[in-house]
Amino acid sequence: MTGKLSKQQVPAGRGDLPMVRAEGVHKSFGQVEVLKGIDLEVRAGEVFCLIGPSGSGKSTFLRCINHLEKINAGRLWVDGELVGYRQQGDKLYELRDREVAMKRRDIGMVFQRFNLFPHMTAVENVMEAPVQVKGVRKADAHERAMSLLARVGLADRAGHYPSQLSGGQQQRVAIARALAMDPKLMLFDEPTSALDPELVGDVLDVMRDLAESGMTMIVVTHEMGFAREVGDSLVFMDGGVVVESGRPRDVLTNPQHKRTQSFLSKVL
Amino acid sequence: MTADIDKTAGPLDSPPAPPQPVKAIPVRHYGRYVTALVALAVLAAIVYAFSQGKINWQAVPDYFFDHRIMTGVGKTLMLTVLSMLIGVAGGIVLAVMRLSKNPVTSGIAWFYIWFFRGTPVLVQLFLWFNLGLVFEYIDLMPIYKDYWSNFMTPLLTALLGLGLNEAAYMAEICRAGLLAVDEGQTEAAHALGMSHGKTLRRIIIPQAMRVIVPPTGNEVINMLKTTSLVAAVQYPELFRYAQDIGQVSGAPVEMYFLAAAWYLILTSVLSVGQYYLERYYARGSSRRLPPTPWQKVKANLFSVGRPKGGMA
């Protein structure tokens, strides 16, 4: 496992920028305020776990990071650049769709419901973005896709359509698809929540392997075992705010906040 | 993973005797025999009535492959294909406009659909034909200038009338198809860095096609029949030619039967094409493609003589 940094309080310990920085991020859907001021930092190479009850805003926050949701207040940076906006002087300009798309290339996302493209085979799913977005030659993309499928243990399923794969296999294809764009940051939105219990392990194995390779990962999850084992930092969210954060081991075994205690007592 | 299954196959060492097939006398549905007999009797009566009517049936085969009829068939097919192309292209544009966030574009699309769906095609055809009352000239400044009546040939009237009307219907079909694609697909494509246009072209439309193709097949069949209306704007096609022959040869009703037979043949051929098109777009959505009719026939041949249960 890559070197674990001691506490989340290391202020840019490596001398470089945090991969993700959030300052007072607010998000409302109509009248409902889902995020009420999120501040946090995710360092490069870190596995950052977000836990909390459903409706606490963790998925929404994740979706804000690659601008699938627009934030209403606050600031959000990925790799030192504002998400969705460009700042000139003290004025903010909204980015064009094309510019947003450009930035999303570097951020892989894995969804709870996989969202594989059902009309394409596994290998076509993985090839799609490199060919269509980056203009990689088909033969090269195919070769790369095959090696990525092999990496997630599905080389023999390359020609299968998503409907012919199990949930766990689909999710691993989805991970390979995200990796095909060589992202510097991977977002996981409850990647195992829609899976049969016995399939969860395969997906977590792939994620563990990815974490060991040094990928920066933000993982919204209910898998406390995974968070404890693989996570470098952990944040407990509830009601749109960060309630507690720290090293996974500390937060999970010795929660300080009442709300965290009652949540964990139900989940663990 | 799959290798584990072998280890757990413990108690199945000696295969048990195969279960006895159920031998039971099936329920007799006497009601079905009665209704079938009644239906056959009515059918026979109708056929008899037609055969005894004052219709010179011999005229139908005589003119069936008449060169005028063949020209008519060709023109009907041409009209169908071209107006459907206009309809599909227009329909996709209108559907995307309808779904646009811009209230002006979606409003215009809404108005278009409202107008063209809400008025009869025949009326629209006449309107196109007589638009010369509004626009005396057609004037594409440097390229082309002429009287509207010269410009608006019967063929163009027919194509515009049918195509633009079709676009309104196709717009609704396409819109339903686009909306039927899960939003997660758009999100996944966007998260991969695909632009709106690429997402639409590569991800959304191919999946929407599954929903769009079956009703579009119906539209094609409908269009084939609707082309008979353009006789009203002086464009000759199958129906018009059949009518003409009927008037000259003194067998008008016979020629209607002939036209009906040709329309039936053409729609039947189109139905077969539609089946294979639907099969193509079903790939990936079901685990196994539905069998082609030929495959079904083969499967049935092999199962002939096997007891099927149910009806005796």
C-alpha cells in the first residue's frame, strides 16, 4: 500500500496542491438545501471515503466534483482549477459545455447503477471514450481496453453485452471504462450498493488494487470494512454538513460525535 | 469462481430416476369448436357473395402487371421513401428542439407539431398547392426566381405535404424514444468527457432507436397508404393509375381491388423489413435475439410430432 499520511491535518504535506478542495460548498434542489457548507481537502494519491445516512448529501457532493451538479455557493477546486467556472479578477465566468467536458476527461466516475452503455459490448464500452473523446486510434484503444478488462479480471467477457454480465462484472467493466481515460481522480458513487452481497468482494478487490497503484479516489460507500482497510481519510456526513472526519480507524472505532456513534451502531 | 461449484456437488452422486411424464386427458373446449364453426360459416358467406357479385374478376390479373400499374407502384414507393426521409429528418430535429432548454425553440417545435398534427393531410396538400395566393413568386435572390405555381410541381407538393405532416408525427415518436433512455446514460457519457452532441449521437440515439423503430415501421406502412391522397394534387401514383385504367377499360371497381391487392403486397413486404430492423436494434437489450421466422420454422419442424399439451 502506498505510504499513508498520518492525519488529515497535514497542510499540503507534500508541498503540492490538494487534488480536491471544497470551501463552503452549498447545493439546493429547489427549496431543499442538500449541502450546507462543505469544507474538505483530498490529497493526491489518497483514498478518501465519504459515509453517512442516505440523503446526507454525499452523492450530491461527489456529483458536484465533476460538475454533474452545479453548486449554489462556495468554491470547489480539482487539481488547483475551479470546477465549472473560470475566475478572472473577481468575476466568475461559467464554463462552456465543451470546457466542462474537457475537464471531465481527467475525472473518472463509477455509478451505483453502473450505467454501462447497453448497446455496446464490454470492450466497446471501454473503448468508446478514448476513441470518441481523445481520438485514439481504434486498434490502440482496443488493445488498451483489453488490458484494462484483464486488469479487472474480465478479459474473457470482452465480447459480452452488459445484459449478459452479472452486476459485479458490469461494475468492473464500468471501472475499466473510467480508467480508460487515464483519470487523475476517480469518483465512486456507492459502487457496491446495487450488488448482490457475494459479488461485492470482486468489485472491492479491483478498487483495492487501484488504491494500491496510487490512484486518488473519493469513495461514497456503506462498506465500512473497505473504508477501514483501504481508506486514508474518512468523512462522516449528515444533513448536508461534515459531522466528523479523520483517519478511518479512528472515526469508525472511536467516533466522537453522537450522530456518528448512532449511525455506526446501526451500520457496523 | 465457477470451479467452486464442482466441490459442492455432493449429494447428487446417483442421478434419480427421471420423473414420469404427466398423462392426462386435456380439457375439451366445446365453445371453441362452436365459435370456430360460426366464424368459418360467416367467412364462407362473404366469399360467396363476392364471387356472385357483378365483378369481372378476370380484369384484375389482366391488368395486374400493366406497365401503368408498375409505374404507379414505383412512384408510390418513391413517394413513400422520400416523404419518410423528410419526415424522419424533420422529426429528429423537431424532437431535439422540443427537448431543448431554449423556450423559443421548444415553443416553435410545439407550434409546428400542433399545427401539422391538428389538420388533415389532404387539407395541407391543397394548402401547399395553392400557396401561390400568398407568395406570388419564389425568389431565392441570386439562384432562382419563378412563379410559385411553376415552382410547386405536383411532385414537390406531394413530398412537402406528406413529409412535413409526417415530421410532426415522427417528432413525437422520436421524443418518446429520447425520453425513454435512462438519464444515467447521459451522465455516464458526460462523466467520460463526451460532449452533448456526441452523447446524443453515440449513446442516446442508438438506444432510443429501439423505442423509435416499431412505431416508425407503422408510420411507413401508413405513409404508403396515405400516398394515395396525392392523386388530389395531380400527382399520379398507383391509386391514380388504377383509377385511370378503370375509367378507360370499364372495370373501375375491379381496379380498386387491384390497387388494394398491390397495397397489401407492399405493406406485407415492409412488415418483414420492419421485423428484421427491430431485431437489429434489440441487440444488447435482451440476452438472446428473438429468432428469425426461418429459425422458428426450423425449430417447429424439429418439434413436430412431439406432444404439446393443451388443445387436442
